Amino acid sequence: MNARYPVPSLDNIPEDIRTRILAVQEKAGFIPNVFLAFARRPAEWRAFFAYHDALMAPETVGRSSNLTKGDREMIVTATSAANQCLYCVVAHGAILRIYEKKPRVADEVAVNYRKADITPRQRAMLDFALKVCQRSHEIEDADFAALHQHGFDDEDIWDIAAITAFFGLSNRMASFAGMLPNPEFYLMGRVPKQT
């Protein structure tokens, strides 16, 4: 993991957190480093992942959304690149490749989403997300109107902004703590999964 802070062992993590981490390990085949790094402070872990889930899997809290899972990961990848967060670009880029079924999309979005193989709707979404990321104080009604033209409603716009803001926190925590991406993330969505 190569982090600046000690990572607790699974045996020293509260049961509810350990159960969630083991479920992630069962599904992914490994434990993403963020789960263990944040577990050193259980109350913060619970708050972080509760908000994460509300934004990234809104169906788990009984809310629907017009953003796809790929859209959400695309926002995270693009804004994490702007924030120079290696962990989040690599980890969420891997998930983006899987959801979009495009092995190059994460690299394109992270380097220059304006030239990426994405839809005009997604480009407008990322234009807004990057403005929230870098110049939120400049957001105006015209930014909403531009998104409305692509079929986003005001709740979708809230989601775009909230995902951007939440991962701004995550990017900064991962970067200052020296969190590195798990090696497994680098090949996910690039090569066929081993069965």
C-alpha cells in the first residue's frame, strides 16, 4: 500500500467494517487500498462510505438517477486527473473501463476528455464537472441551461456537482496520505478477466 499512515489489520477493524471489506474482497478478488487506509478511523470510514454509496450507488438509498454508473466513474476519473490523484484516476479509471466496455476510455478521459471517444452528453457533463472542480465560484445559470440541452435535469446536475465535490475530498485524502493504487486496477477492463 505504501501509505504514510499505518493500516489496521482486518482483525483490528470493527465487525461492520470488516464485513463490508470482506464482501468487496469477495467481489473484486482483492481489497482496494482505500478501504483499509480509511479503516484506521472507523467513524470517518462509515461516514465516507455512506456518502460514497449514496452518490455512486443511489439505488442503495432508494433514489433513482439519470446518470449511468459509467457517467459517475467518468466524472471521478476526469476530476481526479485534474486534482492529480493517482489513486483515484487508476482505481476509478479501471471501473470506468469496465462499465463503458472501452479499454482506452479512462486514459482518454484522464488526459483530455475533450478528445475522448465519449458522447456529446458526456462531454457536457464533464465540462460542468471540471468547472465545479476548478472554478465552482463561477457556476451560473447558463451552465445549468447547457446541461438541460443534453437532457440533464436539476437533480442530475446536483449529482454531477456532489460527485465532483466528494471526490475532491477523496483525492486530497488519498494524495496527502500517500495512498497508491492496487496493482490489480491497472489491468482491469483492459484484458479479459481470468476465470
